[in-house]
Amino acid sequence: MTFAGFDLPDHLTLLRDVVSRFVAEEIRPAEAALAPEARRLPEDVLASLRDRARAADLWCLDAPAEYGGGGLSAFEAVVFWEAACKHRFCFPIAGAGAFGHSPPVVLYAGTPQQIDEWVRPAIANGWTGFSAVAEPSGGTDPARAIRTTARHADAHWVLNGTKLWVTHADHAQYGVVYARTDEGVSAFVLSTDTPGLSVSPIPMMRDSWPCELTLNDVHLPNSSLIGKPGNGLALAGAWLTKGRLSYAARAVGVAEESIAMAGQWAQDRQTFGEPLSTRQAIRIAFADSRMEVDAARLLTWRAAWLSDERRPEARTAAAIAKVNATETGFRVVDRMMQVLGAMGLARELPLESWFRDLRAARLIEGSSEILRDQIARAELK
């Protein structure tokens, strides 16, 4: 993870190493004890891991310190995410939730009342939240695709509509829903036990299934509106950058770990009297993978640095990092599965799970196609 002129500072090296040990000594053994068909850690196992993560000061590290989180910068967070995801259930959240679940970033722009009602207790109590944007009409262009409505009536809002592909909603305590008001798309925070809200998981190729949300005359108080009416998509911009950086860092992490797993196998495996690692085709697979992973990491680091510097090009850089890293991760994991042969397909190893997750990652937080269009528009403006 270090390069000439790009060595991490001591505190980040220490954080990376501590997180890596926690994953190796705590999370991986917990996953290894599960049946092959398991799709997530059981609640009691996750609760135990969370207690140990808190004791190790590894709790909600990417959430602001003033609300009870670790206060990591964007650059520090991508280093953390890469180290925290080298295990089976690292998608859609590094550590499978063992390190907590930071609130949707749009809530940080909320009122003091919203901060006290949602943000602080979510961090303190380990609540899981969701963000609901996409709909049957589409998710790539929310400004035009959103059909869910929020009508103001007296001292409350009434929401009606359907949301699709909502991650975490089936086990969340609260979430943010984007709906169309007279002023434009607005953001609302609500509890998952709100009357009129129903959640249905959508079976999918990845282990973590997204959900369909149905809002049928959901009544919310005025205090549920985040920011000003019509300002929802502007608030979501920060969420998109963070989400894309997270996916990029995790893709780099699992690609790196797949190289390590397959590399050990190639050196130990004997074929026709020689280690598999002596075969030219195998060596080319590792060379190509190393070049691509190192490049993806540097693009991710650059995007995170630009985000910390609040540079206007940070959003485009995050798009570049996300597209490059998720596609690189998919190719590298595929190559390493080929090196491992049938063993690479076995659920005894996490590569087949990463392969499925990385295929989904090329659609989530902006598809590769729409992000390429965004990158091109920035280049040709």
C-alpha cells in the first residue's frame, strides 16, 4: 500500500494495521463459522463484533467527531475502507456492519433537532439507515425520474410512491426518502416503523438484497424535512461523492486480497512437477493485476484528497475512481478465480462472493455508463 513518495503517515499506517488485524482475527473467523448459504452475519454475532470494535476505538470512524464518530477525513476513510473490507460480507458496508453504520450524510445538514433526534443516537446506538432515491421510473436521472410525491398539509407532509433498490432497508431503523414537492425534489427522514411504509426485499445475485419501499399516505411532521424544500438533490451531492469513494476503496481492497490469496495458492500448488507460479500465463495474470490495482488505488487516493481540499473537480475524480476501481476489481477477482481453478468458485473462499458484489457495484452509486458520461461532460465543458 506504499509507493515511493506516497508513504502513508504513521497514524494511517497504524490505523490500517489495527483494522487489518481486527478483520483477520475477529470478522473472518465469524464468517467462516457460517453455513455456505448465509447472506449476512447473524444479529447476535454482529452485536458481539460491534462491542469489540467499540472497545478497540473502531466505531463509526467516518462519521463526524462532534456527533460521536471517528472524524476521519475522506483520505483517511478510503485507507480505512480498503483495510476493513478484506472479508466475505464487505459489501455493501465494510466490516459487514461491525464498525457501525454512519448516518446518511445529508442528515449532517439537518437542524439541531434532527441531529439530536437521528444522527447522535444512530451513531451511539448502532442504528442502520438507508437512502431511497431510485424508483421504477429510473434511478440514474432522479431530477426527472422521481415520481414519489410529498404534499404539505397543515403541520405535516404526506408521502406517496414507490422506491426501488434501497440498500439496508429490510434491517434499518430509519432512513432518508427523496420525494417531489412543489419546489422540486426534497429529502425527508423517517423511522421504518412509520405507518404506511412497507419494505419488501428484492432477491438479487449479491448476498445483500436491496428492497422495494412502498409509501402509502405516509404522514410525517414538518420536522422531517431536511434542509429547504426542493434542495434534496443538492444535499445528495456529498452523499454521492462519499458513496463512490467507498465503493472504489472497497473494490481496491478486495482486489488486493484476492491477489494475496491466489498468490499463495500459485506458489504452493504443484503442476507437472513445478509450482503453478512458474507458468508464464499465471505470472502475466499477476503482473496485469498488480499494475491495475496500484493505478486504481492512486486514483482513489487522489479523489479523496481532492474531496478533503473541497476542490470542484472532486466529484468528477470520485466518478473516475469508482468506475476504474470497480471495473478493475471485477477483472482482478475474475483473473484470480481463474488462477485458483475450481477452488476459486468454492464458497470456502470469498472470491465468488466478491465477484457477484463487484458485478453489482458497476451499477450501484452511479452506473459505469452514466459516470463515464459525467466524466466526459467535465472534460468537454
